[in-house]
Amino acid sequence: MSQDIQAIDHLVVQYKKLRDEISKVIVGQEEVVDQVVLSIFCKGHSLLVGVPGLAKTLLVNTISEVLGLSFSRIQFTPDLMPSDIIGAEVLDESRHFKFIRGPIFANIVLADEINRTPPKTQSALLEAMQERSVTSSGQTFKMESPFFVLATQNPIEQEGTYPLPEAQLDRFMFNIHVDYPSFAEEVQIVKGTTGDDKPELKHVLNAQQIMDIQSLIRRVPVSDQVTEYAVRIASNTRPNNPDAPAFVKDYLGWGAGPRASQYLVLGAKAYAATRGKYAPDREDVRAVAEPILRHRIVKNYKAEAEGLTEADIIKKIVDFSGEMK
């Protein structure tokens, strides 16, 4: 236990260095960076939702560079085939079939505009996310460790897209909203990107250290009260739950499954550890609730008509769950 306490203290220092390095390139977006890094520490995947031009690709590329990980970007298009992602067998000079690995074989894979490609190709990526392996011609190939998928979606232009079904969205730990920068941040961005200065980034962590952090997060102790609070939050999103509040039955058509409860606890552990706490409390669960639940609840027509957002409903659920005995 004393070793884990020292490891958490060291993690806080490393995490600050990591954030400082990323801020050399990425201006603002502290919450976005925080959530992406937390998902990596939890061995989870993230979906980044934001309009074009908000540096989502640059953010992912910068994080992979600072973490000393291999990076691969896949631009999803309607004509993309599963073999374009996972690879394919080709006949070599000696007339033997040889598997040529696709771009998915990297530590961090950026799936750009994942909803632009048909379900068949989406499922090839989602299999790798879940199983951390791919199958081609009856052979199974393991992904590199650590392995993360960071997918992006454009929330505005929906023509010609193939929205991810709820069951597939559930495989992402976080749904991260990337918003416009403030005026001051945008001025800083323009100054930094219209000259010829290019910041040099240092590697703060490597693949083995990240896997050690993932193992450390799993070992962080959590009290029964905090676990029950996380499960209560997830359970209260379900309209068919008799204990769910009336507003959930009024405004939601569907709620979050058990994976949400697992991620709430894991996310709270990582959030607490990166802030120097040796065990998470309710506040740490609250801090990660919105990005974990945002894509796991389905609003009904009444919620849409009254202009309620997922964030509004999640806040009410979190508050209600805290008041329950």
C-alpha cells in the first residue's frame, strides 16, 4: 500500500508535466485534455464531438507524442472498407499469403469522423476496441499495448452519415464535447500558429509507464458508499427503474447500462489519483458523470420539445442520487 501511495504522489508530478507539455501546443481545452488523458489511464476509449477546425486531430497527435506512443489517423469515408482499417492478406514474392497490417495497429488510433463510414466498417473498428484484437482470414492478431481509439464526430453536418447505434456508443468511456475557444484563447492560438515557431515536445511517459499507471488506477481503493453512489446514478437513468425520479420517466426513453457504473468508479479513481487523493469520494464521481453518461441516455420527444440537454438531465440525476438514502 505504501508503494501505491508513493506511486500516486509520483503520478501527480508526472500528470502536471504532461499537462504543461500539451499546453505548449494546445491552448485552453483543459477539460478536454483532462478527460482524454483520464480515459487513457483507465484503458478506455473516447469520442470527441465538435465542429471542424477545433484542433481535435492536433490534440490527439500532441498527446500521443508527449506520451511517447505510436499514432495513426484514419479518415473515415463512405467507401472505406474493413480491410482498409485492419489490413489484408497479399501474395508475396514466394507465392505465400502474408498479412499486411493496417493503420489500426498503433497505440493511439484517431478515427476521424467515424460516423461517415457504413456500419460494416464501423464494426471492424469497434471489434478491435472491445477485444483488443482483429481477425483476418481466420487468424487473430493482437493489438499493440497500450491501445486506445479516439474517435471524432461533427455534430452539425449529418447528411450522408451513419450514426453509431447506442450499443456501439456504449463502448466509448467518455463522450467529450470540444467547444470553441474563448476570445483570449483564440488570439493566443492565432499568434502561435501564424509564425514559424514550432514548440519542441518532450516525452513525459512511455508505453510501459502508462500500463503501470493503468494497473495503479485499478488498485486504488474505493469505499462501498462511493461504489453504491456510482451504481445509483447509473440506475437512476433508467425509466423502468421503480426508484428512478419522476423527471427521468418523463424525459428519458432509455438509460445507461452496467458499463456506465463501472466507468463511473474507474473514472473517479483516475480523477482522484491525478489530484493526489488516495481514494475517490462522491465529488470525484460527480466530476466524471457527465462525459460518461452523455452518450448513454436517450431523450424522448418531451425533453426535446422543452429544450432540455443531456447535461441538464444528468445534473438532476446526480443531485437526486446524492440525496437518496
